[in-house]
Amino acid sequence: MSTVDILFYFFALLALGGGMLMICSKHPVPAAMFMIVSLVGVAALFVLLEAFFLAVLQILVYAGAVMVLFLFIIMLLDVGPEGGKASRMKLISGFAGAFFTALLVVVFLIMVQSSGWINNGEGWSEISDTNEFTNGSNLIFSASVKSFGYGLLTKYMLPLQISGFLLLAAMVGVIVLSKKASEEGSN
Amino acid sequence: MPKTVVLERKPLSISERTYLPQIATGLKTTFTNMFKPKVTLQYPEEKPRIPNNYRGVPTLVKDPNGREKCVSCQLCEFVCPPKAIRITPGSVPEDEEDRHHVEKAPEEFEINMLRCIYCGYCQEVCPEEAIFLQEEYSSSGYSREEMVNDKAKLYELGGTLPDQHYKWDKKKQAEDEGNSH
Amino acid sequence: MIDFETIQVVAIKLTFAFLMVGAVMTMAGYSVLAERKVSAWMQGRVGPNRTVLPLVGSVPVIGRFLQGLGIFQPLADGLKFLFKEEIVPGHVNKLYYYLAPIVALVPALTTMTVLPFGEFTNADGNFVPLILADLDIGILFILAVSSLGVYGIVLAGWSSNSKYPFLGGIRSSAQMISYELAMGLSLLPVFLWVSEPGSSVSSLSLVEIVRAQNSSTWLLLIQPVSALIFLIALFAETNRLPFDMPESETDLVGGFHTEYGSFKFGIFFVAEYAHIVIGSAIFTLLFLGGWNFLPWLDNPWPSSWIGTLIGTVWFLTKTIGLIFFFIWIRWTLPRFRYDQVMNLGWTKLLPLALANLVFYILLVTWLDQSNFNLP
């Protein structure tokens, strides 16, 4: 067992444990804190894969901005600990959790079955097919920022635009919704 | 009644709305302030200048002949708003021959400096000009008892002040000459 | 499993890390002193000038001079924090109450790992930067880790279980979100300008930024708007006046650290000043040319180790100048109101940063297309 392995198990435990505790904690603020722990654990796993850019983005966007926003909302609305009256919700969320876990397992199994993804590592070479990705330019495929930028603005231009557009739609939707509510409130 | 004039506030110019020129002015002010002479008094080494009419710690004074002036009339004790003064009246000591015509003298005179508010009423009310608030401003101690000035301490702080009247001497002289009052 | 060479490398790295932490902490301690001294001078006072060490103080002229400057004051302050009674209010959430100062300090100290402070030429003639970890995404790393610092404040505010710290925590989180965006956007034109098209190195690294400013102009002169936005956002991120919303001692008593005392408060204090030191260093690297000499001038010092030393000292001088600027601003400007802070962040700085970005995109494209040589 090398140092990297030990670190991997440590951070995997951190990520999974954080997620577990997040779901189990009654009060929203500790839940948010455990979620941050989980996110940082995932970022550390990215670092172990030498994908520094992804790791930093994970921390910058999720732990640094999104979770701060969550905490801000939790504190602003002063959400207290969860009460015991939501038993029906518990049932529904239990079913939903079971369903999605089953779905995840099935999809994962299918992927492993169909491509032999884990066993011989063919999948990796498929994903990181250098020639297709860099379109014949002299860039080397790597985890560096330049590689990401090149990929996003050439091969994955359309998905990038679409996801940007989706976010814009969500933003406009939020503005419309909040505007309406405030007008009713003032009248 | 004068007519009320409403002054319209001018809209801020663009440079004013960026705050930046104002910030620069403010920065200039604080920067020039850095090189102005300091006003700090390095206290234990440098003492402040005490003006003449300063009201410091109340003290008892003696006349230029080294005699006690207080006659234990207890007016100061009576007038003292925080009741900081306590006088135990007594008679003039036997050995002070030239003061026997004075009826009383304080046996003990205590001023509790934890109560004293430095109002100066005692000095104002004293008919003998025996109690003065002088320039002593720093009094400190480790216990409550230490902060009560007894008679010895009060005379030590007070010292001797010039006397313009020698009231009791004049009275004795008049008595000796046979025309009292 | 672990051979001698690994141990050697780890030992060297650890030594450097300790040196770096020591340097930054010392600078943070003396920033506190500088704050007290400069504020005193600006208000016509003298500032701390009493503390003295027994032996040094008795040196004829120098001892008195150092005492007058208050050089020994940080020592006394640190000892005071250590020996004070540890008071924990009964109404706090113990775990998070103890966790908060640590969470505040760790990001402040972590950012220094990617902070270069000089460079030297090795035997092969290559430039080697003096840095703990030369990450090619250094600036992103700094942004990411320093954004975690807000959790210390939010946690402190929440776990104190008291209204003023709580308000401080809320304000802090809102402020952090508002200014991080403008900060990130203001940095994009800088990297756009620095990374030449076709170069193989990815230039999100601070070392590359400094090299790009070598014997050309400082980026402050090319991109004044970016520098201004970055500086304002830096003030907000370090919770300095005029943006010290979470602390604002006049309306929130002491904000997030109202319920804190003794050494835990000391850690918050040090964290704040460590943020200032590192923020100043980053601004120096990005916009003031790092360890390079003045704009348009070659470095006048030789490229041997002496040059490295002078360059590092020159970098530190600029950083200290910027720390002074932080302090100077604090004792000049009043605090913004909370809604003014939000207004400034979202409706002024963010659009300005966007416009700035678009302008430089067009400019860089035009320069690129018309085959001008970049200065």
C-alpha cells in the first residue's frame, strides 16, 4: 500500500463520511458544514488524480461560493432543527433514496459490463483520445487549464453553450419569480 | 418671520459618485497629519501643567506660624454632598500655649477619597480657610482603608499656605486690649 | 518504502514551510504594531512605546530607539493572549466555537504555499522561482482557499449563539459572495493580457505573471480598472475598513468575535492580519511587478544570489508599502452601510468588471490580429 493509496482511502472516507453525516444531522448548519467536508474530500481526490484544476474549481465554486450562499440562506431564514412531524416526507424520501441508489447501481453495472471499463482500462483511452481531442494542434492532452480551455471551446463548444443557456434560463426564472412575490407583498 | 429658503441639494457629479477624488483628499489629510507634532504627554515622566484654580485633592493647611487652622466647626462635614468628610472634634492640645483661646480643634479628620467628588464645597464653606483643594491630582492605593486620608496625611498634603487675616491672633489681641467685639 | 532521498526532500520542504509560516506570522504580528503606530501618528499620538526587553533596552541609543518604535510590543501582546484566562460562555455550541478560529487561520496560512517571493538562476541558466509549490493554477488556488476563510467567521457567528455575532456572520457570507465575483472577473483581463497566444505554458501561475512584467511596464499601468476593482474586492475579502461588515465594532459590538476572548480571539486577530499580508503580496505580484524593479527598467542588480536577495527585499518593500496603504485607508475612511456594500458590489463593481473584461478581450484580439508586438 503506497502513500497515495493511504491518502486515497483517507479522503474517500472523508468524502463519504461527510456526506453520510450531512444527511444524518438534524440541524441545517452542521449539515452544511459536513457537506463542505465532503466537497473538500472530493477535491482532494481530484488532487490525487493530478487534476488540480478540477480540484480548485470544486473548492472555489462549491465549497467557496455555493455553500456560503447555502449558509447565508440557512442563517437568514433561521432554519431550526428538523422536527419529527415530517414522517410522510420521510417515507417519500426513503423511497426516492432507495430508487436512485438502485438506479445508480444498475447503471454502474451496465457500464462495467458493456465496456470492461475498470478491468482493462480501454475506456480511459477512449475518453482521452488525444488526436480526436486536440484536433491535430500541438497541445498535449493533460489536466492543465489550457487543455481544459481548448477542449471546452472546440469539441465541447455546444454542450458549454447549452449549459450556459440553461443557467441563464434558471437565473431569469428566479428573477421573475422573486419579482412577482415582492410585488404581491408590497400591495 | 423670515421666509424659509429651501436649498436644493446639487446632484453629485460623476467624479463625486465614484468616491475616488474624495477618498484621495481624505488620504492626503491623514497623511499630512502623520508628520504634524504629536500632542501626547508622556505622563509619568512629563507632568501636566496645573492651572491656578485647579481643584485637586482636598487638604488641610497650616498657617505660616505652623499652627493648625481647623477649629472643628464641622461645617465641611455638614456640607459635603457625598458625606466623604468625618471629623471627631476635640480640644486644643495642652502644649500649644498660643492657641488656648481657640475653643476646639479636630481630634481626627478623615476624608474618604473614594467618596469625594472634588466639588470644592468644603473649601467654600470653611470659615477658617483651613481646607483647600490643591493641585494634587493623583491619589491611589491598594485597599479601601488606604484611600481614606487621615489628619496627618491631610496636613502632609496641604502644607502651609499664606494667611492674610490671622483671625484668632487679632481676636486675642482685641481681647487682651479689652475691646472684644 | 520511504528511502533517504524522500526524507531529505520532505525535510527541506518542511523547513521552507516553517520558515515561510514564521515569516508571514511575524509580518502579521508587526502589521498589528504598524496599525497601532500609524493610527497613532495619523491622530497626533505616539502609539505604543513602553514595552522593552531587559537586555536590548539597555543598549545606549538603539535600545531607546527600538523601544520608541514599539518593536517589542507584539511579543508582549502575544504573551498577553497566551496567559489570559480562557473563558467559554455557557450558551455557545462548544465544538464549532473552538473550530471557528482554526478554520479562520488555516486558509490564511495555506494560501502562502503558492506565493512566490523571488527567483534565482540555477546552474543551467533557468529561472527557478522561490516558492513552496509552483502550481500552474496558483491564483485560482489562492482564490479558492481564501474563499474558505469566510467559514471561520460564519461559524464563529453561528456557534456564539448570540445576536450580534450572528448578524456579523450573515453579513460576512453575503459580502463574500458579492465581492468574490468581481474579484475573479477583474483578474481575467490580467491573464488574458499576460498569456501570449501560442505559448505552451499555461499562465494562471503567479510566477508567469511576474515574469511578464519583467523589464516591461507594471500591469497596474496597463490595467488600472482591473487593479482598482481587485483592490476594492481585496479590501472586502480581508474584512478591512471600509468593508469590515462582520466586525463593525460600532454597530455590532465586535461582530463575529464578540463572544471570543484570550487566545481564540488572538487567532482571529492573527488570521485577519495574515490575510492582509498575503493579499498585499498577491496585489504586488499581479499589478506591481513582483520582485522586478521599476516599470520599463531592467533589474539593476546582478543575476547572482545577491540579485535574488535584493529582488526579494524589493518585493517585500512593495508588500509592506501596500500593507501601509491598507492601514492608511482604514484610518481615513468611515465604514459603508451594509446595503451600500451590497449595492456597490452588485450594481457597480460587477458591471464594471464585466465591461472591463469585454474591453480587454476586444483590445487583445485587435492587437493580436493586427500583429502588433505586445509591450
